[in-house]
Amino acid sequence: MGRGKIEIKKIENSTNRQVTYSKRRNGIFKKAKELTVLCDAKISLIMLSSTRKFHEYTSPNTTTKKTIDLYQSTLGVDIWSTHYEKMQENLKRLKEINNKLRREIRQRTGEDMSGLNLQELCHLQENITESLAEIRERKVMIDTLLLHFGVVPLILCLSRIKLIPF
């Protein structure tokens, strides 16, 4: 009697999912061992479960690094340099963002205004005006609360709603 086919979709029950993962993982490792023996294949198999458990099978007389190096030389690809290049691009992008933000801060404090055209100066003025309006609004709210509640209850209240650090 043969087994029935099952629908391939995520198993919702976590216990059943873990049992299935364990059984199928062992099955894949068994097949990898058989391929190594029968066909003299060099196999490196890495698995990471949803619970972040690491499982690995590597053929005897080889290592995962040797397998990856062989993969790279066969395809003519350098995985590590590609990854390094992506990291360098990301670093360059983050540095540009950082420099832009630092320049904006300097401009808001009245420094580094050279090189701004009239439109940029108007935009900077609008931003500063909006920030000033927010500060005034918060100050008025605190002054009003201070009149009604007093100093100590107000400080406790404001620290709870994160308007002042405490």
C-alpha cells in the first residue's frame, strides 16, 4: 500500500512542523550520504531550522569551505568579493546620508550656509519656522498644565507621556 500525496504548504501546527522538519532533514542527510558513497560526490549540506538550529552534513575528506571554494572556481565567481562590494556600496550610501544629515544640522544652527540658493534658503526658513511653532506649542501646553497641576505632578505626568526625559 503506497502513501497518499500531501499538499506542499506550510504546516500550521508547530509541533507537527518540527516533527516533519526533523524527519525530512534526516532523510535528506541519508540521501546525501548515499550519494557520497555511491557516486563519490562531494556534498556539503547546510540547514537552518525556523527555530534557528543549525544542521550540517559534509562528505568525508572534504570541508564546507573546500566545497564553496570549488563551487566558486567552477563558476568563476567570487562570493566573498561580491558580498564585500555590496557592503562597500552600502557603507558609501550610509556615509552620504550621514553627511547630508550633518550638513542639515549645521544649516539649522546657522552654519554652512554658503552654497545655498534662494529656494533652498526659503525651504530652510520654512523648516525652522515649523520647528519653532512646535516648540512654542509644547511650551504653551506645559505652561498650562503647570498652572493647573503644579510642578511635581506635572513632571511625573510629562515623564510618563515621554514629553520630558526622567
